[in-house]
Amino acid sequence: VELLADDAALTAMAARMTASLAAGGLDEPITADDLRKDLSWVQTTYASSIANTGLMLDHALSLGERIILEGAQGCLLDIDQGT
């Protein structure tokens, strides 16, 4: 939310993205308005699904709840069938 209101940050981000694209041979610039529009859509679409999971886990631990963590990323993955 703060990023959408920060014109300087959006302008700097757009410049970095445009430079990265230019380095790859693409010459269509990205503007701060483009970013604002796209990020606003992401925020509106996914806001209800985004949470600070660190706080959620800390709260659960403080209540003595059990937490199970999945840690197999990159370990024993099937190269033919995927994950």
C-alpha cells in the first residue's frame, strides 16, 4: 500500500525494470503509472490471501500450538514427474 503512494520509489523501480529489459534487447519502457496500475490490481486481487506468516507462527508458538513445517524443497524431487 505504501509503495503505491510513493512516486519516487515507483519511478526508481520502473527505471530499474526498464534497464533490465533493455539489457535483454527489449525497448518498451515501463512507467511508474504502469507499475501502479499493475500493483494495484495485485493488491486488490490477492489482499485477502496475504498475511504476515511470521506473526501467525509466533502467535501459535506463544499459545503452545504445534507447527509443522515442510522442508523438502529441492530434496528428492522426481526429475521426470515434477514435485
